[in-house]
Amino acid sequence: MDYKKTDAPVSTITRDIVAIAEKTGNIYEAVIICSKMANQINAEIRKELYEKLEEFATYNDNLEEVHENREQIEVSKYFEKLPKPSLIALEEFLNDRVYYAHATPENTEPTHV
């Protein structure tokens, strides 16, 4: 999924806790689902950032040759401006784009939120 094109807010906003709890019937379960999703999103974004920054890596031992790289700075600034993974995960959860399943033996089919 392309998290760079999400409509999640960049800064935190007040959310209706009842609307979040309605999705699962339990606010704590909803928070756990969002936190696990945020961890996955963070891992994907971090992996992509490291791959892009690896292109600019120099393997010199000489500190005098370190110089400013405009492209590297632009890539870093772009990723800094993205919404936080927790905000992206909450937005995905509220827009019914998250699949989750209970880890109990009696429920074997995933629940679509």
C-alpha cells in the first residue's frame, strides 16, 4: 500500500472515542489493532527510506570528504513531512481498510472491519 498518498492528517486531531470503539466493540482492542498496524507501516516506511538513502552512501574513511548532498536532504525532508504511522493506521482503521482476526480457536475466519 502506498502510505505516501494517504489522507491522514499530518498533526494530531481529536477523535471520537466512541466511533473508534464501535468498530470492534472494545476501545482497547481497537487501540491494539491500530498499534500493530502502525508498527507495520513504520517498518515499511523505514525500509523504503533506508533503501533511498543507501543510494547516497559513501564508504570513505576520510571525514574531510564528507559534503552536503542536496538529493539526500530532499529525501529526508520528504519522509519527515509524512504523517506519523500511528495517524495513518488510525485513518486506515476508521475508513474500514484494516483486516484483523482474533487469535482464539473458536474464531478461524478473519473479521473485516
